[in-house]
Amino acid sequence: MTKTRSWTVENLDCASCANELEQVLSLHDGVASASMNYLSKKLTVESKRDESDSFWLEVEHTAKRAEPTVTLLPIRDGESERVYSFSGLDCAACALEVEEILAKGAGVASAQVDWADQTIRIKSQEAQGDHFFDALIDAAKKTEPTLTVSAQKKVVERSPFLQARLYRIIASLLSFALAMALDIPFLYLASYLIAGWDVIYKAARNILGGKIFDEYFLMTVATVGALFIGERGEAAAVMLFYLIGEYFQQSAVIQSRRSVLAALALKVEETRLVDGDAVTLVKSEQVPVGSLIRVLAGEKVPLDGIIERGVGELDMQSLTGESLPQYKGPGDEVLSSSLNLSSTLDIRTTRAFEDSTATKILHLVEESSAKKAESERFITTFARYYTPAVVALALALAIIPSLITGAWQTWIYRALVFLVVSCPCALVISVPLSYFAGIGKSAKSGVIVKGGNSLETLRSLDAVVFDKTGTLTSGRFVIDSTAVDPSSPYDEATLTALAASLEQMSRHPLSEAFASIHTSLAASDVTEIAGKGMVGTVDGKRIAAGNAALFAELDIAISPTLGAGGTILLAVDGVHAAAFTLLDEAKGEAKEVLATLKEQGVRHLVMISGDNEQNARRVASAVGIDEVHASLLPHEKQEEVLRLSQQYPNLAFVGDGINDAPSLAVAKVGISVGSGASDLAIESADVVILSEDLTRVATLVEVARKTGKIVRQNITFALVVKALALLFGALGYASMWVAVIADTGVTIVAVLNALRILLMRPAR
């Protein structure tokens, strides 16, 4: 029984078809949401409740009815995958037999044997060790004794411009040129069939499957109609230029996706594995947790781990966007994709390749298109109604004027041109590609955005709520002053030592102010109360250190002499004895960042804090905050964010990702700042900034605004050109091949415009 399932979708090479597939599945009974990521070819469906396999089988059947040409390959949670190269099979039938044997294995989610590519790909339903996959390969070898299997060989990726379409374009173009030069009508038909046979085939398959209004139908009707009225050259030209347009469109999408992911350049494919005195080069995904690896100067760290030997400088710009290198030595944690600048490091791995920081970031960027922005949803809805409407208009254009004028051939031709223009590919490709490029640009700066919906919200923020400690401030507290109750029998040094012995048992940021104080006393029976403070026994005395809420819970009276204004109140044996005022200075860039946000259109800036009112207002005044709420517990912070969200719908919360997890979750966009909480933040926040640099928040908003601007440009440009082309086609000023060139040109221009975001240089 599951509530969410995903599939890899093959043979789906039309963006508008992807949108239609998503729409059909979203209307399926019992489906809560459906998301088709055209860029990564991944379909994700969430049901309204836990469902059995029969429900998901029906979902797959619905998808097949909507798009008869697609193949759905299930992706199951926790699955493992192995890819092998093979030889020894000299026929496709033998490969198919091996595939069937592998697919029948217990625990196998899917198995594919690609005879042309000479690869075997096996996915298991659960994470499995080598023995599981070795047993499957042994079973396959028993079926085909000549089969030889090895670890997948590194294959050089072919250029996105070397597609099968290219050879068809050349053949069709030659036939078309000969037909024109020699005036042989048959060669026009040959050119037409070479360029368009797959379009006609897919249209027929879809019609039999009950799907009519798609681009294949439009192109087939338009060109077959042209053949019937004797326009063989026009029909061939339309199919030829349509094929050329598909070729450039697919090349642009592949290249753009490569550009985004290559810009991150995070993965390290091979690792130096140390075993005693031997050092071997192995694939990074094959390195077990706890292994010792070696990273030479000038190489990237392939896996997360702890340095055991060596001291060096690490450039973490690819992860965090920080330009200054960091010194690391034995005992320090290092993250995958960091660049080792100076000397050899031996590192004990703490995470597997698939769980490493770099892999998580790449995975998030690749999957980000699943969370769609409102403009993407608008285009999906628009495309759903647009094509049938255009078909109806084309039919009316063919019939009504013909009945009036009697010029049937003229108006049928214009109606066919009208159909050719109507394909909405420029919109359905360029809009998600714009958000994908914006997410990639952010990731290059060490900012991970989980979806286009977050970028769209950031483009038009109403308000930003900041946590104080560790976000607007450095989070490193120092003791500014100590006040002692005159009636206390203990002096300041003794009370400071008592407080330090207790506070040094905690890792709370406030407790670190006491870390440098030397004390020989030891605390025992220590209890930490979240959001309030600590209690324990020190030198036979019962010590309580915390805020006024702690004193209220323990029924300890606050001294009228000291009051409740200190950051940490100290009680000895139930009597308020001292108050420590701690200072946490604002980050140097905080004031400038907040001023930039105001310039970017953010109307209201708020700070919430668990610190006392006095300290909170001091920091707020220093950085330019509009509204302050202090002395809040974690759940009270969440309630305050919820209250502010009612007043400011497009609200972002910026916190450190640990204590602020509840607030990050309820904000329209939760932004976690800081590498220390990166693992937790990746799970809870919508945006993760992998450094302490607060300027990344302003850069993020700038990228979001630029992305939104490009999206609006693409939508406006495509709709205006479509409208003009439809008008000129209806009036007889555009032929069919001009119409298809215009359609292709709009798509290519929109795709290239979407990629401009990668060239953006954020303001300093």
C-alpha cells in the first residue's frame, strides 16, 4: 500500500504531450496530484490515500491511453541500481531472453538489456549488496553461456546534435531538392514520408488510443490535407521543417540541461581507495562507508568524510559559493566536491556516494522541476484548451468562408496553415526550462532551490521574517556583563564558575559564551529544557540557568534587584543569585542585505527571537528591521510566522535550519542559512543556503526576479507571435512552410532566452 509512486517515462519527446499526460492523470479518480517532469523524463503521482497495486496499475493504463507510445518504468523507494557492459550475445533475441530471466528474479524492480548499447541495467526494489546482483548475473549466464559481463565501461556522451533525426533530415532534404530541380512529384512524396512517417504513425496510434488533439494530429491533418489539394511540395516542406524544428528543439533542451548540470560540476566519478600500502582507482559509487580514501592536491574530494592525515586548504566554492578557501586538518569534516588546493589528504568516508552532499545537491536540482510554479501550471492549463480551440477555429475557417465564396481550396489551405501554427511547444518547453536554469544558477552560488514554485514566490515577496541568532547575527555569544544580587552569599567569580560548569554540558549557542571559562567544578544530574534553560547539580548545590520562563516553571522568584532583563538568569538552591548579559553582534553584511531586499520590493522585514526584548531590539535597530518579536519559544515562533502569513501571503522565513524547522515548514518559502545544519535543512526547508553568507538571500531574490522576467518574456513573445501567425495564416499572407518556420523559430528563441539566466552576474 503506497501513496506516491514514480516512473521513468520513455518515448515521450513532446513537451505539450507531457503536459497533457499530467493533466489526464491529475483528473484520474483517487489521484491527489500528478507531476510530469519533461526535463528529467520523470512522472510522479500522489494518491489521496494509501492504494494497492491494482490502483497504480490502473494509473499506468490511464497514462498509456493518454500517450500510447510511452513506456513507463517504475521507480521504487530505496531501490538500488547496477549497470553493466556485456559481450558475447550476437542477436537481439538472445538479449531479450536474458532480460526476461533477470526481470523474473526475486526482488527485481526492473531489468533492461540494451543489445545495441551493449549494457544491462538492473534495479532492485530495495537496497541490495553485490551478492544480490552477482546471483542475477550468474542466472543469466546459465541461460546464455557465451555471455560476458563486466562493470560498465565509461562511455563518451555523444553530441546532442548527433541524433537519428539528422540523417532523416539529410535524406528528406536531398529528395526535396531533387524534386524541385527535376520537377519529379514522386520525390516530394518520398521527402514527405522520410520526414514525417513517425508523425503519421504516432497520430494513428494516439487516435486509436482515444487521443486526438495533439501536435501529431495537427501536423498529419494539415499535411494530408495539403496532399489532397495537390500541394505536394508544401506538404513535404511542412514535414521537413517540422522535423528540423524537432531536431533543434531537442538539441537545445539536451544541451541546456547539460549546461545547467555541468555548471555545478559536483560529481567525482573515481576515487583513490587506500588499502594498506596499496592505492587503487575505483568508481566513487563502489566505495563503502568507513573506507580510507586519498585526495591529491588539485583533486576534488569524491565523498563526505573526516580527515585522518594531512592538512590543507579546501576550496568549497562549488558547494557553498564561498570564494575563500578553508584550512582543514585531522578530525575536520570535509564535504564531497570540495577542491583540495594544497597537499595530500587521507579521509575516512562517512557517507556512501548516493548519500553524499554533492549527490544530494545534484539530485535536488534534477528533481526541482517537479514542484511547478503557477506560471507553469497556467501554461499546462492553457495548452489543454488551446489546441482543441484552434482545431475548432480551423474547421470554421475552412467551412464558413468557403460556403460564402465557393473558394474551397483557398480556405481549406488557409485552415491547414492555421493548424500548423497552433503547436504550443514554445511555451511548454521554455517556461519550465527557465525555472530549471534559474535553479541551476542558484545552485552554482551554493543555494539549493527545491522547485520553481519557490522561485516564483521569491520573485514577489511581501515580507521576510528572520531568526536572530545564527542568521542575522554570528551566533557566537560573549559575556558582556554580570549582575550579582547584593543579598547573595556568593561572589561573581563563584557564580560564574557555577554557571559555566552547568552551561558547558550543553551545545546551545548561548552556552558557548561560557566555553572559555575555566572551572574545576563538575555538573551532574543535568536536564536541558528546550527554549528555557538547564538545571543540574554542581558542588552539591542545585543550579538553574535560563530565562524567565524557566524560573516560572521551577517556581523561582525573580530578584527585584536583578529583574528578568539578563540573557541568562542563575539560581542557586532555588534563589535568584545572578544575571548574565550576553552579546551576539549582527553579521557585518546584515544591514546591507536588508537594505537590498527593500530595494527589491520587500515591503516588511521582521525579526523573531528567543532572546530577551532588550538584546533583540538592539540587533534589530542595528540592521534595519521593521518589526521585532522576542522571548519566543520554537512553537511560538511558528505561531508568529503563521500569523504574519495571513497578512503577507508571499512570506519567506530565514533561519538556521535546526531550532527553526517548524517555522521553515509553515512559511510560504522556508530558507535555511548555514552549512552546519545542511542535512536537516535539505529535508525541511524550501531553499538551502550552504554557507553562513547572508548576501546569498539577496542574490537568491535577484535570480528569482530575473527568472520571472524571462518567463514573462517567453510567454508574451510566444503568444504574440502565435496570434500574429494565426491571423496572417487566416488572411492568406503566410504559407504552410512559413508557418512551421515561425513556430520552430519561436521555440528556439524562447529556449535560448531561458538560458540567459546562466549568464547573469548578480549585483555586488
